[in-house]
Amino acid sequence: MRQSDEHILIEAAKAGSSDAFADLVRLYQVRLLRFLLTRCASFADAEDALQDTFIAAYRYLNSYDPRWRFSTWLYRIAIRNAHKIRRENVVELGDLSDEESDPLVQCIASSEAENLWVSARRVLGDEVFAATWLRYAEDMSIKDISQALDRSTSWTKVNLLRARKALDADLNRQSEGAEVYG
Amino acid sequence: MDKLAEQLKRDAEMIDVKVSDDLERRIAASLQGLSPEREAPRQRPAVFWWASSLTGVTAALLLITVFNVRTEREELPQATRDTSPVATVVSPIIEWNAQSAMLTSPLRQELDDLQSDIDKARRKVRDDIGL
């Protein structure tokens, strides 16, 4: 969908068209749910966070600043909701080492190599993980990521660089392990 | 796009997610009773903050003035009737100028506290209206 079409939908939704907002929901729900799965301790939590995100977005649609990308604004709300739900449940993502309980692992198609996002969640901090996801899975610009995370652009640049180094190091460790034990 | 970026992109797409019909229904139902809230006018809070700040400062100044006037009108305490030698020696040491300067200190503190409360209220209002 083009930016102009999205803008038309947003304006219509602001005017009270629930159908227009329903189109926006359909446009973003899968992408947001995929992201929220990486941020929540269970599939149910991710679904709750998604629902809360759309409710908040619709309610406060008039405060949306069109200078931002709509997706940036949505991700910002989603990050807050995921954080809120995790704080209520007091579950650390690092504790989800058990594959049966990890919603992210359950949703990954079986593969010989470990999915990099599972490694990323293990080696990166919360915000750095989110920045990495927005950069590489969502192709967001540094500026948009900074806005979504409410951080400076220099923070985003530095931490994306660190994330890359950490992931590279983890990948090397994995490949060395595979050579030794393979 | 480099190798790592490509793999991250590919692995993100491998996360197989479907939004269930049940969740779609839940979202649609929760949006049904809602409508976008009107944006709060931004000028009114600024005027309100200024008005409340001025009121607070005026009230504090008024309190200081009233307290100072009262202090000036108060009579000096009667000299103690205790005839003990210690009391006779101690009573002339009192210096009224020094004492009155010290009595204004709590009001200055009160003024600072009021100003601090106003700042806190202002921050809270900003947080509340900001998303």
C-alpha cells in the first residue's frame, strides 16, 4: 500500500470511520503480532498486547503526528504495551529457555540452523533487540527507530552496531561449535 | 544488504504467525464502542499553568507579608521574673534582629515547596496529555 493510500485511511479513521481503521488493522496486524511475539512471554500475551495496541491507536488517533510514519507510531505503542504486560506478569524473556514455553520458538519453522532472532533475544538487551528488529525485519530508518524507542539517533546507531557485533560473535561461536561437534 | 542483514530478514520471515479469526473478532469488537478522542486544545493548559503559578507565588508573598507585619507588631516578651542569677545573666543576650531573620526562613521554605509542587503538577499534566 502506498503512503498516500495509508494517509487517506488515517484521515478517514480520524473522522470516525471504523471501516478505514479496520483496513489499517488488517494492514499491520501480522507484522505487529510477529514483533510482539518476540517481546512477550506467551502467545496469549502477544495477542493481548496487539489488541491493546489497536485500541490505544484508535482512541488516540487524533494525537498521531503525520510527520511520523504510521508504522513507527504503532510500534511505539506496541513496545509500551508489551512492556506493560511483561511487567504485570513478571516474566523475563531470558527465562524462556524451555522451547515448549517460548512462543517465538513455537512459531519458527523447523530448521537445522537456529533462527537468528532466538539468538538475538538471548544476547541482546530489550531495547537493543527492538532496535535491531525494527532495522532488519521492518527496514526502518535510524530516525524512525529513534522515534519509536524514544531514543537519540546516536544511541540507535551505536547500539545497532553493538548488536551486529554481538550477533556476529554468536554466529561464529555457533559455527565453531558445529565444526567441533558436527 | 550484507549477509547478516539478509539472514535477519529471512529469519524474521520464518516466524510463522497467523492472526486467528477469534483475535480478529476480539479486536473488531473492542474497537466498536470506541471513537477517536478529540485532541485537547494545547493553549489552555499553558494559560492554566501560568495562572496557577502566579496564584501560588502571590499567595506565598502574601503570607510572607502578613507574617512579617505580625512579627513587627508583637511586643517584646516580658523579662523573666525568675530571680535566679542564671536567668538574670541570660536575658540580655536576646537579639531581636537575628531572631526575626530566622523566622522568615520557614516561609521561604514554604515558597520553595509551593514552587516545587507547581513544577510537579506541570510535569504531571504534560505526561498525562502526551501519549
